[in-house]
Amino acid sequence: MPELPEVEIVKQSLSKKIEQKKIKKVIIKNRNLRFKIPIKFEKLLQNKTIKKVTRFSKYLILNFDDDSFCLIHLGMSGTIHLTKKNVLNKFTNTSFYNSPELPKKHNHVEIQFGDINVIYNDPRRFGFFKFIENKQALIKRFSHLGPEPFSKNFNLKYILNYFIDKKKDIKSFLLDQKFVSGIGNIYASEILFLCGINPKTYAMKLSIKDCKKIISYSKSVLNKAIAKGGSSIRDFKNTEGQSGNFQKEFKVYQKENFDCPRSKCTGKINKIFISNRATFFCNTCQK
């Protein structure tokens, strides 16, 4: 599943291509995504101008000129592709899981701008599109989610209050979008390694120093991933055809049985499952 950095890269790519453009036509080829796309969806978007493309957590947000919005969530396998008018079989790719040829049977939504089209492709159909009428409705839609790691609300007071008496491991907390929004399985393992915290540790047992590290490394890891263009676990590329490079920076993710990269540590990277998710850590230096 694309995590915050990958969705941010898609957002940046789309911003360059479709901001200030008017939607000419919307074509729905399959309404049966995670949430069924309503019949009126096409008319709701037609003739609206994209004022700005933004992101919250793992959601893309199309901000329209009339202050309405369209949420896009990529789910497990959703990808967004851009096609240029009169250029056959040439895909300007913003997909997380890229492929040389776009499998057309999984093209479910197409937004046409005249000179360029946005295509949503999703084999597993866990993603969704949702029209939001106004800012108040948008705020309500995100009210169940915790702050992003970049938010000023993701601070020491917030974390300490949240962790009081919580007999739940810290890895599961980092994946819990109600606690912090946008961190997924890849970055949770990387963050905890840099913090030197065992992913099985109960949140209630973390020290103030540990909590400060979580705040700091959550920001730095995600910022570095964005700067590196995201993580190309398979073949993620942005609209310029550039692959992400953060996977080259992985310390523990998918490094089972590798030597621990921490200086002077003689441990090996272990793989266990927490909340049914693969978790990578060094049992020697992550206490």
C-alpha cells in the first residue's frame, strides 16, 4: 500500500499537470470500488476547475474552484496514470506499482481535461473516490484520523496522554491511523530502528526520551523518503519517469538475517509479525 511519502510524490506529480485545468468529462467504467461510486458523480465533477491538489495522510485531495473537493484513496493497488492527447500508448506514470503496459481492464475512472487525461487503475479495487461538498464536510471526514507526523499537534504532550495505560505495542500504534496518520508498515519499522526501540514494547512503558525520538524520527524519515522520491518496492515512478530511491536507504525493512547496520552492533535483523504485518528489527540494539 502506498504510504504518506508515495502519495505525496503522486500529489506533487499531479499538481504540475492538472492544477488550474477544467474537467471536461468524467468516465466511470466500474463503480464497484471500496465504496460504490454514485451515479451523479460524473455530473458533480464535470466543468469544475482544479484549484489545487493537496494531500492529507494517504489521501489525495482535488480542491475545486467552488470550494468543493474530491478525495482519492489508492487502497492496496490503486495507481494514477496520465495520458496525453494524440499520444498513443505513452503513459506518463505516477503509479506506485508501475507496469510497462497499463492493463486496461482495471481502468475504473478517467478524468478528461482536454489535453491530458487522468486514469485510475486498481486491480484489487480497494481504493475509492468521494465527492465532498464543502470544507466543513472535509474536516468531518478526517475527524477520526490522528494528526500527521508533520503536524504541530503530533507533539510530546499528545503522545504522552495517548499512551497512558496503553498495553499495546508501539509498532501497532504507529500503524494506527487514529493515533498518527500516514505512517505505514515500511516506515514504522525504519522509524523504530532509528529510535532504538523494540517494536514489541508497550507504549505505556516508553520514556519521555523515547517519545521525543518517535516524534523526531517520524518527521525525518518521511521527509527523507519524500526527498528521495518515495520507496520503489517494485517500480514506483513519478510523472518524469524517475524511480524513488528511498528503498536504498532501508536499514531494516526486508533485511531479514542481514547484519545490523548500526555501528558496533553485532546483531542480525529479525522478522516477526505484529498485528499480522511483517516487522523488521534488531533484537540486540532495539530495546
